[in-house]
Amino acid sequence: MHEDIVAVQLLEKDNWVAPSSVVLQDDGESEDIEVVEEKEKMLKNVEKRTAKPSGRVVGIIKRNWRPYCGMLSKSQIKESTRHLFTPADRSIPRIRIETRQASVLEGQRIIVAIDGWPRNSRYPNGHFVKNLGAAGDKETETEVLLLEHDVPHQPFSQAVLSFLPKMPWSITPEDMKHRVDLRHLYVCSVDPPGCTDIDDALHCRELENGNLEVGVHIADVSHFIRPGNALDQESSNRGTTVYLCDKRIDMVPDLLSSNLCSLRSQVDRLAFSCIWEISHDAKIIHTTYTKSVINSKASLTYAEAQMRIDSPDMNDEITKSLRLLNKLAKILKKQRIDNGALTLSSPEVRFHMDSETHDPIDLQTKELKETNSMVEEFMLLANISVAQKIYEEFSEYALLRKHPAPPPGNYDILVKAASSKNLEIKTDCAKALADSLDTAESEEFPYLNTLLRILATRCMMQAVYFCSGMDSDFHHYGLASPIYTHFTSPIRRYADVIVHRLLAAAIGADCTYPDLTDKQKIAEICKNINFRHKMAQYSQRASVAFHTQLFFKNKGIVNEEGYILFVRKKCACGIDPKVWFRRHGLL
């Protein structure tokens, strides 16, 4: 099975084979066992071209079986109890099951577990476990994508909830130990519309010496989640908050994510602050890290913040702060890009839901404003500053984030696409790539640069968390930074909670504990949160794909302009795409 750990015996060279040119598509249509066995014989007709090292599986070291979601392919033989189950995950083979409920289960999303896999059978044997609901139903399909991507989404247990603070909650004198009171500052948050889990806020003011003071204030989640208890263990297991089109799967209970840890306006909140003294040309003079208490003066959307910056009639303290922040952010961004940081593109869409049915009624590409970039620059600066600090104090145990440089071959698709338009993309280093993307433009095809940046994103490696004592390459390729971590979103990322604990111990605001200075433990945490982060990304994409399907389901003929990014060697149906395009008069 996919991701089983197996032992493979290398065959003698005379027995090496090449990949078959025959496409045997397992398309999920209802088939009888006899038909399947006839197809299995076709597999033996493998064309021997340029042979490659070949082997055979001689043992299963570790199974990776789990319950699978999918649909029943009912046998066409009347009264038959033997049927095939087609998993939603196309990397998993179909499963033979026996059930007398086939008529009831047809057209339903069901869960099947595997019992075993006979040596001489193409398919494993299994049994029916649970009916999830009708295929195509929104709740059912959401449940399937969460299960298939292994996203923990069960309600928080009573054991977990028992470690939440008792309400009503207020800041006590004990909470103020090792904290500074910053409630007098004109702090504000800038987030997407409807955001309730606000974990970062900003301020900027002029100092008497002519320099500027800039503060990034992050929700102090680690104050409420103490090491080792059930709440901590559940947050660690979940690893990240998952944002689907129509719902959010929180990493921490709602009392924390949308209330006590959310830096909402006009309420006192505990924070962890990174404060710089900075010159008007964005040179950092001094950095301070401190636990704090803040009172945000405004919770703004990106559009509202942009309106304040642009409005000549607004000159209140919050607006002045935003203008200074925006000015500095532009300088910081230019410095990053000059150092070789990449500006890539990943098209994101926002769905507008019907208030009653919750079905998508409109979709649009997310519009990015200057204020999006403003917030991003200071979050990046805070993450880099904190990474340097925790590595100085805990060189063996710092939880960091790196982005490996892609192998040269990864860029082939990008270089080929650009050369088709007589453009050259240089990939020697991040700086060369960034510069050549900046100049890769076409007057007759203005969208070309965006397409190339989308393709460049596809060429990148996955950024990963790691323990500093177990790696020597810290470089973040995309940001062109020698060191990086995540500090700014502890409500929605467990990595940030660990980084907060390391930083608190580094400045003497909290004590350390054994697992925090154990390389193996930190490495285990990194492995889990890397997996959870990847699965969250996949489930979010699956949610967008499903809602896009729902949106177009009842539309008539819609004419829109589209762009082909690349053409694969084989379609899902096994047909050469060029043949398909010619057949439909598109080539």
C-alpha cells in the first residue's frame, strides 16, 4: 500500500524492465471480479525498452493501513454479496468487500477497513465500517476530506477543556510578574474580514531621539497552555488550525482562539512583544523582547487600514502609526528583495456563501493591498529577530524553519515555459531567479508574469520545521534569510507555542522544562507539525476544489478566459492530452 515500509529484493539484470506503455486505468467503474482478473493478466505484457533497475517486494516491514473513505462499486451480478470499494485517495487500490447492504450503500460515501491482502490477489480484502452520508452532500464531503487528510476534528474532550481558565477571567497581579504594561500604546490589529482569532497587533511611534519605536505584539498563548497537560498534548497533536472554505478547525478551544488569546480591540490582553528601536531608513538599532499587557485601540481589516493611510482627513494616532509602519514596510521589502527574496504567486479565491444554505454563490480572487504587505513585513522581521535570539540562547534546541533550495531539475518546466516566449529564466541562485522573474514580461500578454510566478511556486521545495541541534543548513531560500522561525501565530500553529516557550526562557520570563531542552523531543514535535501543516494545506485545497465544483454545478454555460499552465503526459483517463485537444478542435 502507499507509504507502507517494505523490503525489496533487486532482480538480476536480465529481469530488469521499463515502465509499461500500456495504461491500465482503474477508473472506479463498477466491475465484476472476473473482469478484474482478466485485466490483471494484461499487466504481464510489459514492454521491455530501456531497462531500469527492477525489484520485487519480499516483505512488509511496517503497514500503513488506515480506514479509507470512498464509494461502493456494486457488482452487476444479481444477489452477489462480493463488491469492490473505490477509495477517494487514488493512490490506494480498490478493496474487495462482502456486504448484503449494497443497495443501501450505493451512492453513499462509506468507510472501509482492510482485513488482509492475499499474495495472489490484485486487491486487498476488507469490510464495511461506517456510512458517512450521500455523495455530493456538503457535510459529507467535508467529513471525507478531513478524514482523508487525517485532520483531527473531533470536539475537544472534557479532559482538555478542564485546563481552560475559569470564567469570568481577568488579569491578576500574579500575571503581571515579568510583564511590562503597554496599555497606553496605540496598538491596532490588521486582519482579513471576519477574523476572530487575532494573534498579532502592531504599533509605531516617534521617540524623543528622532528614531522610531515599532512593536509587534503576539497573543501570549503559552501563558494559558502549560507544558504536558491534556490541553498542551491536544494542541501538539493537532499542530495547526485548518481553514476550510466554510469552517475553521481550531488548534485550541474557542475560549482561547476567539476570546482570551484573541487581541480584540478595547480589551486588556496578555501578549509577547518584540519591540525595535529603528531609524527612519529601517536600520534596527536595538531589539527588546518582553511579555506584556496591551489594549488594542482598533481591530481593522486590510481595506479599513488602507483607507486610513490614504485618507487626507484622518490624522489620529492610529492612522499616524499605520502610515509610519507602511513607510518602513516598503523599505524593509525592498531590502529583502535586493537580498534575493522571492515574490511568487499563488492564486487564492474567496467564496461568498449564501447566508441560509451556506452554498457558494460567488467567488473572486483575493485582492492584496499595501496593508497586506505591511503586516507581512513586520511579521517576517519579528520571526527573523526571534529566531536569532532563541538560537543564541539555545543553539542545540531552537525550533527553526528552513526552506531548502530546489534541485536544478525542478526548474525545467519554468525555464521551458519562459523560453517558449523567448524569455530567459536564470536559476543559479534565489537572487538570479528573482531578478529574471522581474524582467520576464510580455506587452501582448500582461498575465504572463503572473503565470511564470505561479509556475515558480510549483518548482519550490516544502519549507519545514527542524531542531537546530540536528541540522546544519538553516537557510530559508524563499526569504533569502540565513535563519528563520515562526513566532507570530501561536493561536493557529503549535510551532509558535514552542518558540514562545524558548523565548520566554531566554529572557527569564518563564522557566524551562525537560522536553524543551531535549533534541529528540523537539525533532518529534517538528515531524508531527510538518505532517499536520502539509495535510492542512492539502485539505484546504480540496475544500476550494469542492466549493468550486458546487459553484459551477448549477451554472449554465459560462464563458471565461483561462490559461493553461502545463500539459501532463497522460490525462487521468489515460489519453494523451494533445490527442484530446486535437479531437476537440483546440490544437
